[in-house]
Amino acid sequence: MSAAFEKDILPTEAGDLQVTFIGHASLLFEFGGKVIYSDPVGASGDFSKLPKADLILAAHEHGDHFDPQLISQLSTAMTKLVLTPLCFAKIGRGIVLKNGESATVDGIRIEAVAAYNILHKRDTGVHFHPKGDGNGYILTFGEKRVYIAGDTENIPEMKGLGAIDVAFLPMNLPYTMSPEMVAAAARMVKPGILYPYHTTDTDTSQLLPLLKDEKGIEVRIRRMP
């Protein structure tokens, strides 16, 4: 039930940012009267009592990130959709952003950044997430930059993201990162607050000792079944 979702309040100079941790990769951000979903997927939680969307982000076309039926249910005539070219091909609407592109939607700056595998591949030899197919997103709320990494490994592009206040980094092998890889990513990104997400059955507590000596990075473990 939605009442069981964990929530955090993150203060910004332009008002509070409320984060609701729905499940897997599905997140809800509420800021300045706007409702923003990142990768809402029906299998990740009960959306029935959650608000309609002003803005929906889709990181890539896989079913644990992209659910056209739920997107339709959460949408009104005014809802904006930001997505990748491969997602657009499936749904036929929205604002398409490729890696390196950006847009301002409903007053929120959205930067699409790289998200891909370097090491992990399918049995066919193709990476689970080929370079250029998927996005991570950096959203700016007031002065705070929030990095939602999508399905990625600790890629070198993370070194060039600039100041990141809050980061959501994925942690589930073989599709994304091990706890050790997340720690390496965190050392590149240097977020003030780090939330592991997209964790499946990974023991998130393994991340804590790996980053215990990293000053300035607060690891927050939240329930995202």
C-alpha cells in the first residue's frame, strides 16, 4: 500500500523536495507543487493512491523501467513525458533526450547522461545496456542537483557530472553494479547523499563499510522492494 512507502524530505532554497521510494527503480518526487515520477512500473508497487503526474521520466525501454500502461494511468492531458528514442518508438509521444542533451520542463532542468555496461553482457555477447540506448538523468530542484543513474556501471562519464547533491545508484548484478562498483561510482560522483536503488536481492548494507571513510558522502538505505 502507498501508506507503507518510505519518504524523505530534502530541503532546498526553493522549498522542500519530497522523495517517495516506491520500489526497484520507481521513484516519486514532489517539488513546488509538481509531481514527478522516475521509471514508474506497476510491478514495483501500488500506484493506486499516488497522485497523477505532471512529469514522467523513462530511463530506457526495459520492462522494469518503462510501463506504457501505467504511464497512461498516471497521466493527464497536461502530463509531460521525457524519454529515450527507444522508449519513444514504443509509445509515440514525449520529449526525446539522448545522452548529453537537456531540457527544462515545468521549470525543472533535466540533463540526460550516459548509462551503460562496460563489463556485463548477455550470453549473446551483447551488453545488458549498450552505450547510447539508455539515460541517466540529473534533475535540478532549486539549487540541488539530483542524479538518477538508471541502469549503468561505474562508467568514466561519472567523473564529469559536476556537483551532485543526491545520487541514486543501481546495485544488482549482473545487470548493473556490485556494492564495490557502487562505492567506486560514489567516489567519482561524490554526492552529499547516496541512495542505493534498483537493488533486487542485493544486501544493501554491504555498501556501508565500503564508504565508511568517505567524508561528505552520507549513505541512506531505504526500503524499495
